[in-house]
Amino acid sequence: MPYKKTIHTRQDKTYRNFLKNKAIFLELLQTFVAEEWTTKLTIENLHEEKSKFVLSDFDERESDILYSATIDDSKVYFYILCEVQSTIDFSMPIRILSYTWEIWREHIKSTIDKSTLKNAKEEIKKRSFRLPPVIPIVLYNGAEPWTANKKFKDCIAHADLFSNYVINFEYLLIDVNSYTKQDLTQLKNVISSIFLLDQKINQQEFVNRIEVILTEMIEPNSPYALWMKNWLSVVLDDSVRDEVLSIFDSHNKEEVSYMIANINQTIKEERELMRKLATKEGLQEGFKQGIEQGIKQGIKQGIKQGIEQGIERGIERGIERGIERGIEQGIEQGIEQGIERGINQGKVIGIEEGKIQLVINLLDVLDDETLAAKSGLSIQKISEIRAEQDNKL
């Protein structure tokens, strides 16, 4: 039978169902609570109490457990809140205060009901009346470390300012995932076995830990093994329950190891099959994505090359058009400058001709030196003009 890909646990009522067994509850306290008073607890003096409270500000808590015990002739209550959820409840101290008061309220009511006094309420006004201790314990199995306040005063504004005048208490925290595999394995009891399997681990590690439990911690076919089997029958997913539970039917440790080896081989084969399927799907998806990316990159490169080629061609055409426009503008500017220069030269020639004509008109009247002074022409030029006029006579 193929081994399923995943192992899931039903978190609701899991620990409640197990810890309702007084032996397991006592084992929890004496294993994970390092307080002297735990040694005074026995199965005989533990008693499960009603723990179903309906408060106006909080939901009904069916997964919580309430025990009482008699220690040194005094009654003590142990209230366990099972936080089997992924998120941390930061209102925990406030909830505990509410539940503690409900426990005390029930105790006061019971005291009054049992009173033989004429005015029964006078019973709680006696100097000798004491409220019983209520020990709050939070059992948490979330993956994230517990970061909620453990002391009630940390939920009160300016608590340090008022110090002893504000209510304060601290609850015990048992964090399932805070213990190492080695720590739990060395304890060799049922509750540590439960913690081993309830930690955040993968399916192969889950199976391997069952082997550790049945070969190193508890004996196969022992009452403890039967408890573990019953617990797993409740918390395991339907798809894998029968195969995992069959391990607990082994008669000895060798048979356990043999069955675990077979399951691990099946897991290995299924993982290899899943890897091949994933590789195939990955290749197909990669080919599809490669085509899409190729098209996108091709378009991008095409745009880039088109821009580069466009720039080159634009420069060539720009040069050609620039030369054409340069020639046209050069001709236009040449014509304008030619006209301007012609006008200027014409003005010069006209002035020169005017001076020559003046000299010709005065040749018979003035000598060459006077004509040169009047016209601004050189004496040589005056002599040339006079010679030309004499030749004409």
C-alpha cells in the first residue's frame, strides 16, 4: 500500500483527550514543571473538575482541563489551557484571570452551599477563609516561539509605577517545540513521546520517531504503547492511520525496525517518483516559460537593434540632407554676400570715377599738385589722366 504524502493531526481536543488520563496529566507536571510541589501530587489525590466555562468576553473553551488536588490538607486547582493553534494569543494573561475568577467563584458558591451557618454567606467572611491556589498552565504547540506576556502586570498600563498595588501573577508555559529530540528521547515516558510526534517535523522524521519511541522509550505491546496507539488513532489523518497504527502491533523491537524500514523505503520511492514527475512538469513549464521569455527578450532586442539601426540610418540621411541644405544655404548666402560686395565695390568704383571726372574737368585750370590735393588721387594718377586727355586731342 503506497505511503501517503502527508501526515496531518487534528488539533482540536487532542491534548484534552489524552490529558484526561490522570497518569498522563501527572507525568506532564512532574516531567516539565520544575517545582517542588509536583512531588506531592499522586494519582490518588488528583481529581478532574468541570472546566467548561462560558464567559461573556471569551469563547467557550472545551479543550481546557481543570484538575484539583489536596496538598497538605488544602485544595489546589491546576488549570491547563491547550493552545494548539498557529497564532499566539496575546490576551492570555487576561483570559487566565477570567478563568481563575470563575474557578474561585465556583469554589465560593460551593463553600456557601455546604455551610451550616444560619447565614451561609458569613462562611466566606471568616478570618480563616482562604481561596484555593489556581495554577495556570499553558500548553503550546505552535511553530513560532511564544512571545505573549507571562506576567499579568505586563498587561496593565504603568504597572511599575503602582508596583504592589496592581494584580499580578505568572502562568507556567510548556512549549512543545522548545524541547530538542534528544531531551524528549531521554525522558522515556508517554508525554515526551507525544511531544516527539507533535513537533513540527516532516513525514519521514515522524516515522523515524515512532521507531525511536518503540525501540528506545517504551516497549511494544505495553500499556504505554497501547496509549500511544489510541492517541494516534484520534489525531492521524484517515489516509495514513491504518499503516502507521500497524507499527504498534509489532511484537518486538526487531519487527518495529523492519516495518519502519519498509515504510521509509516506500517514502523514498514515492519521493523519487514525485521528483521525476516534478522534473517533468518543471521541464514542460520551463519550456513554456522559456518561449514566453524568448519572445519578450526577442522583442526587447529587436527594439534595441531597430533603434541602433534607425540612429545610423538617421545620421546618414541627416548628413545627406545637411549637405544639400548647406549647399542651398551656401548659394543663398553667396548671392547675398556677392550682391553686398558688388554694391560696395560699385560704390568704390563710382567714387573713383567721380574723382577722375572732377580732375578731367579741372585739368586746364589747376596744376597736378592742386588737383591731387582736391581729389584725393595721387600725383601719378593725375599725370596719367592728363596724358590720356592730351592723347585724345
